[in-house]
Amino acid sequence: MEEKKSNGFAIAALVLGIVAIVFSLIGLSWLGLILGIVGIVLGVMAKKKNPTGMATAGLVLSIIGTILCALIFIACIACIGAIGTAGTIGSSLY
């Protein structure tokens, strides 16, 4: 019987991509951004070592998670900046 060889990097990239997407949805986009980048690195390593469907899925999910986290993080920073600016403009009118 032939023993199946598991690819730990592909599994890790897949898990990190999923976690990055979940973290972007619950408000931890800075942490998801870090995990997504690590997932991309592991996904690329998995694709080089053993190009399987799981390695591709892990790489794609990590890229999607990283982009989603980056967009949400930038949007949150922009909102905080707008709130700070609105507070200074409103106080100068009165």
C-alpha cells in the first residue's frame, strides 16, 4: 500500500488563509494581515516543494485574506483620521 505524503506547508497556508479572512471579519485585521503574509510565504514554499491543489488553495486563500485585511485596516485608519479631523473642524466653527 502506498503511503500518502502530507504537505505541512500547504496545510499551514490553508489554515492561515482561513484565519486571516475570519480575523478581518471580526475586527482583528492587523493580526490577520500578519498571518496572511506568513500564509503566502508558506503557500509559495508548498507550491515549490509539492505543487498540489491544497498548496494552491492555501496560497489563494492567504492572498485573499491579506488583501481583505489590508483594505479593512486602511479603511479603519481612514475613519479614525476622519473622526479626528471632524472634531477639530467642528470646534472651530463655534
